[in-house]
Amino acid sequence: MVKSPLLNKLFRTIHSTRGPFFGVVAVVAVGLSVFISMVAVSDNLLRSRESFYRQTDFADLFFHVVRAPEGVVEKIAAVNGVCGVSGRIQKDVSLFRPDGTRATLRLTGFRLPMENELNRILVQKGRLFENNPEGGVLEILLNPQFAKANGLRPGSTVSVAAEGKEKPMEVVGIAASPEFVYAVKDAASVFEDPSGFGVAMMSLKQAQQILDFRGSVNQILVRIVPGTDLNRLRKEIRTILEPYGNLADYPQKDQISEAILRGELEQLRVAATFLPSFFLGLATLMQAVFLGRLVKAARTQIGLMKALGYDNGRLMLLYGGYSLASSGIGGGVGIVAGYGLARVFTRLYATYFNLPRLEAAFNPRSAGLGLALTLALGCLAGLLGARFILEIRPAEAMRLPSPRRTVKLFLEEWPFVWERLDLASRMSLRSIFRNRFRSAVTFLGVLVSIGMLVVSLFTRDSVESLFDRHFNWELRYDLLARFASPVKSSELLNLERLPGVLRVEPLFELPVRLTFRGRHEETVVFGIVPGQSFFGISDHRNRPRGLPVSGLLLDWNSARKLGARPGDILEMETLLGKGPSRKDRLTVAGLCRKSVGRVSYLDLQTLNSILQETGLVTGAAIKTGWGQSLKTERAMTGMINVSSVISRQKEREYMERNLAYMNLSVAILVAFSSLLGLAIIFNASALAFSERRRDLASLRAMGFSRGEVAMFLLKENLLLLAAGTFAGLPFGRLLSEGYARAVRTDLFSFAAVVFPRTYLLATAGGAAFSALAFFLGLRSLKQLDVAEIVKARD
Amino acid sequence: MPSGEPLWKLEQVTKTYLMGQVLVTALQETSLEIAEGELMVILGPSGSGKTTLLNLIGGMDVPTEGKIFYSGESLEKADEKRLTAYRRDVVGFVFQFSNLIPDLTALENVALGAALTQRPLSPEKVLEEVGMADRMGHFPAQLSGGEQQRVAIARALVKNPRLLLCDEPTGSLDCSTGKRILELLERANRIYGTTVVIVSHNAAIGRMAKRIARMSSGRITSFSENPSPVSPGEIEW
């Protein structure tokens, strides 16, 4: 069968322009693979989250109280709109590790049988705990990250301090819980090492026994009838729980693990729209420009085909087919590469998020959507590029084309500038302004790829600067010890006597509910002493400041949520969980901002007087001698009332070790941005070369060397490259800010920090692109048949 | 044979090209001598090897066999660098299609040629001489075919070359414009003493030269002397 001659021509055109063709294919493939991978990862996460939450019946509302009788569960179940209630106990205890250090274990009690309970768990290894195990052994299940980090498995025994007594517990299994998909202690501990915080799941009965909670619970989980007014229900349940010491209540979306997971999904959503739109948009423009040039170069042939009787439609189809082919191939490669990437990212997510069914599944929806999008853009590029076909008249196309029209530039009106330019620069400037669309695409391409290089690298800068700020400025202690319950500050003397300790400062971490003009905000207030030196405090503009003489130094994020400003008076309700809840009115003395977590500050003495106590503390910040912190930490082993010890150094080391995900995405983004830059420069050089073949051959015939002619060619691209790079740096900064704003959460104050190093690296990228353009020009010049071109018509 | 000592000498030059899978012989065992200050016309039908011969003399190409000497120096084994220097310092080309740079004005196109050599002529003056004084600031797109060709001649002349090679310089022009172009070439030969070699398929042009070479099928078939060359203005075709 004879193939259509037009189809043959299409294949041959692709073959003869394979360099720029595959340049476009690469950019389409990159754009689509980013899109596919992000959508696929986000779909995988969403799907496994939904199925996990459904399987385990994850609660809609959470209520924390000091202590409530188990019977309250029935009362709440009777409330209109409630379709499921579970009561349970949850409390943090200390786990002693064999090396003398300790970890925090969140003991959570589950009623057995579990079928009708909310927030059920999924046993991944071993077996479920029992209500009455043989020999009264305390049986627990652990979350996989903590078990792995501490080398614990079913059959291991751990030692836990509960209610002042050391108790051995047996690990009988590993389990996943919907509220610990991302296991983290609280909003301020997002950076903590998983080996330092774990979840221990046990039977409610055993938990009640060891925590001295017989017949009582301290948490109520509620599932609501869909469509119920959440706020009304919250208010109603709060009233029922009022006599039992309301500590906190929040909906599912504010539950910490869910909030972190949602933040991650939001980041993926932003990345899935933000990045591919640049790549696909640029690929479309590149295709349109290149196709336009192809059509113009084939003017005579098109005229001839028109003379033979081919209509505009068939010729448009021929040239439009060129861009459809590049979109189709790019789309195919993008889908395959996108799934490859999705597998890598999903595997990486699986190490952070404990979602039992998190796996990379092929998603026909995203593949279909991506392919349809690239083909639609291919059509658009085809129409844009091939529109010149309509302008070609057969009779005119047969005649020799007149020299390209050039007009004087505005710059020529300023002889003092214009006359200083050499001829190559004048040629380049005129050519840039004559081919405005083509120049604009090259400029935009360089601008975007440099901008993307800045964005790719800025995440590292920002995280480094966030780490630096958090670990070197905001936290200056070596160890933070927390007590199981508030103690007199004189107890700190015991800490001061420990080996290696240089200085100890008291701290009271008080959970509170702040109310201002009907708005509520639950947060933590740090009670510290004036003149303390272990907590670096900065105002909302990140300028260092001290503790105010009186009043509350309110966290910036909380202030924003409450709509409060300095000078306003807030109502503060303490949610300590021990002793009666107190209410007081406090003036906002100023605003403060922390890079990780939300904390407000109050003078320790004022805090004590609000609690109607004197000299109470819940923890201590400790400075040790150089290299002594491990020794000090081990020395605290015997202190049962110390519930946890956090080492700043270990936290930092853990975070730095765990930047694999970030490094991988930075590397992929840098590779993609560079590929974009290279493809843009490659295509721009190919276009400039093919359009100027005759001019360049004439220069060579006149006696200009290859290097000199390559410089002529480079100058035009160089001007666009320099302009694109110059504009790309601030553009990158803007993109970084936009990106930081888009992914900022209540937990992270992610500021867009761009180090000069990043600008330098991005500029070096621009220089590398220029060098590439020069060598591409030189290579093409070597293949230029000067004698043939100068004598030919066109 | 030229009267003076030949400055360019081609001995038994052959040039073959591989076009696809076919070996094409464009020039066969051709010998030619050109004296300094000479005005020579090479005539022949299309495909006879005129342009190939011109390209070899101009250092645009090297022969497959045979020798080419310029001022006693051998060119056939010269590398790309040497050939570029030769084209830069010795040769000026005028093509059938002016091949001007569209992004440069007439004056800038000529200045581009001037920038290549140590002792160029003044671009303005050369443009004046070719009758383009009032069109210096125009771009090629704003000039007629004849004007473009005049600028191309000025661009070749401004380098003050020893040899001006013209490949069908009137090929794309009407008769009267073509005559004015030939007058310019004749003037360059007479006033500056530039050696001029014109190749053309138009036999009438031969009347302006003292010596005419005729080519056919890749060979010079004859040389003829013209004791009384006429001014280009008197030629009709």
C-alpha cells in the first residue's frame, strides 16, 4: 500500500528537523510527567486515606476532657446528629530505652471488641492486644515508625513510667491508626525524631488500670450524621462535657496528623498545577514558533502544492500534524515517565505516612486527562504555527522572496548609544525586534527556566534558613525536660545537680483557649522568666524582642485567627487537664512569631497567678557543657516524674538526615528546569541558524571565521539570554514567594528565603545555556555549505 | 596568456563531488593563469563548471586534484583558517543574488566588509562611487534589485581586494541595470587596478574583457584575446 505523499512529507520533515522536534517532545514530556506524577501521588494518597479512614471509622469530632465517667458516652450518643461515639483514654508516658535515654509514648486505650468503636486500628504485624492476657501482662501495639526506629518488634518488652511507677509492657504487634498516619506529638514537635515519639495502643481496660482511670475516660470521639451543623453539635457536646473539664475540641480537619496530610496534599495540588502549566505552556509556544518558521521556509513548496490543487485545510493538517506528533510522543513519554516518578514519590511518602494501602496505581483518569491536555495544546500550537499557510498565494510563492523587512529601532534615535554598538549587536537588536514573537518565546523560555532554577533551589535555602532560625536562634537550650505533671520550681535543683548541666531555666507549657469577640483559638502559652536566655523570641516581622513586662505576647498566627491586635483584651481559659480550669483576661502586649509551631509567651509568675498557684513549672530548658548532653540525658533515667527529654542536637540531626524527599524533588526540578532551558536554547539556536543560513554563508564568503560568525549568531541569543536571566532571577523570587505562600500552613511559617548562592547558581545556568548556544552555532556552521548557499536562490 | 607575471595559477585542477551516491565531476584537469590587474570574463552555459572554478580561485573550496597558486603560495592544501584569511585579505565576492544582510542598512553592510581588513576604503566613499550616496541608510528590503547589487559590489570593493570574483552579477537584473553594474566593475578594474573575474552565461559580456575563457562540461575549451574591449554601456543583450 502506498502511503499518502503528505504523510511521507510529514515524516521526512520530522526527520530533517529531529533536533528541535525532540526538544519540544522533551519539554512536553517533562510537563506531563510532572503533572501525571503529582496527580497520581495525590490520588494515591487520597484514595488510601479515604479507604483507611472508612475502614477504621475515623471520627469527625474530638473532645479532650480532664476525666469523665464512661457513662457520658451514652449521653452524647443520644444527641441529635450524632451517629457514633467512643470514649477512651490517651496519655503521654515515658519509655526508658536501653541506652539510658527516654522517649515519649502516647498510651491510647481501645475498648474491646473494637468493631463498633471509632478510630479503630489496623494490625499490620503480630496480633491485637487482649482484655485479660494471661499472667496480667500489659500488651501493647506500636506504630511502625517508632518500632522500626527503636528496633522493637512483636515479642519485645519495653519499660514505661506510668503514674510514677515503672511498668514493663510487651509488644504484641505493629498497627496503623488513622490519627497517627503522620505520628507527631503536637504542632510544636513536627520536626521531632520518630524514635522519640511513639504510639502505644492497648486495651482500654488495661490503660484505665495503669493510668488510674478506672471507669473514666479523657477523650470522646464522635461521628456525625452527614449534613449536621458541626458548630451546633460541638457546642451541645461541649455543654454536656462542661462538668468534666473541657480541655480541647476540634473537628477532623484540625486533628494534627490529618492537618499535616492535608497540607501535603495541598502542596501536591499546587505543584500539579503550578509546574506543568509552565512546561506545557512553553512547549505550545515553542511548537508554534518552530512551526511558523517551517511554514515560512517551505513557502515555495506550499505555493506549489496549492497550485497543484491542495486546499488550505489539508495543508494545515499536514503542518498541524507536526505539532500533534510532538505532543503525542511527548505525551506518551510523559505518561510513562510520570508513572515512574509517581512510584518513586509514593514509596517515599510511604516512609513518612503510615497509610496501609499506599501504593502507586495506574490512574487512567490522570493519564487520559494529561494526554488530552497535551493534544489540545498541540492542536493550538498547530493552528498558531500553521496559520501562515493561509497567507501564501501560489503565484507569489513561486517568485524570489524580497529581503526581510527591517525597520529602524527606537534605539537608533539615540546616536550616542547606537553608534557605540558594533555591527553584530545592531544586527542582533534589529533581528530581535523584527521577530518579536520568536524573541518573546526565547526570552520567556529563559526567564521561566531561570525562574524555575531559583524555585527549585529556594526550597533548600528556605528550609536551611528555617532550620537555622529554629535550631540556632529560637531554641538555644541543649535539652528540654518535661515533667509528668506540674512541679515546684525548687525541683529544678535536682536537674541542676546532674552531671554536665551548666544552667537550668524553668518553663511552664500551658494549653489554653483564647477567646476574642466570639472567636476561639486553642494554643500553648509558654510561661518563662524575664531575662531568660534559652528561647529566642521575635516579633511578627522577625525582629528579636524580649518578654513584655506585663500582658500576653501573642503568637502572630493566633492573633490573625482571632483578629486581635496589641492593646486588645483577650479571655484566656486554661486547659491543663489537672486541677480546675481558670479563666482570666489578658492584654495583648505584642505579637511574636515562631518558624515552627505556634507559641505565645507570658511571664511565669503571671501564669502561676492565673492558675492561683506559686512557683509551678512543667519543664525545664537545660544548657549542658560541650558534648555533655547525652551524659546528662542518661543521668535523668531514674527520674520517674520526668516524662520526656528532647535533645535539640538530635532533633536537628534527624531533620537533616531526613531531607531525602526534599533533595530528590530539588534534583528532579533542577534537572527539569535545565532541560527546559536547554530545549529552549537548542530550538532558538536552530531557528536562528536556519533563518540566517544565507546571511551567515555570506559572512563566511567575505572572510569571517567560523568563530566570528558563531559570535554573530550568539549575540542575538545572548541578548535574549542575558535579558531572560536578568528578569528570571526576580521572577524566580516572585515564584518562590508565591509557592511559599501556597504551601504555608498553620504549623510552618515557610518564608521564601533565597540565598545569593541560588542566584549565582541560576545565573551560572544561564551562562551554561549561552555556552551551549555558542557551540551549537559553531557545530551548525561546520556543516554549512557556503559555496552552495550563496549561489542558490533560496 | 596574460601579459604580466600571473598572480593566480591553476594547474590541472579537478573537482569532484559526491552527490548522494553519484560522483559528479564539476571540473576536469583545468589550467588557468590570471595576471594582476586583469579583467577576465569566463563564459559558459549553466552546469559547465564556471561557479566551481570561481569558488576554487576564491578559496571557498579546495580541488580534488591539481594545484592552485596565489602569489607563489599553494592553496590546494590550505586549511580552513588559511582559506578564511585568504578570502578576508585578498578576495572580494559579488554573487548573482546580492546576499546582503537584511538587518543592516546599506552603509552598515559595506562597513561589515570594511571591518575585516587592515586598510579598508571609506565605506561612505565607496557607496558614493557606486551611486548609492543617497540610499546609505536604507535597508536591503527598501532597495531595488540593482541597488542591492551595487551595495554588494561596494561591500566587496571596500576591502580593497586584489581580486574581485563576480558570479553572474547581472543574472537577476534587467539589461540597463545590468550594464550599470558592469560599468562599476570595469571602473573598479580601471581606477583601483583590482583584478576582476566575471563568470556569466551571457556571451555579450565577453566584449568588455581583454581575455575570454569559454567553458563546457567542466573544462575550459578555449581562450580568446579581445584587442579592443568595449565599454559595458555599448554592450547589448
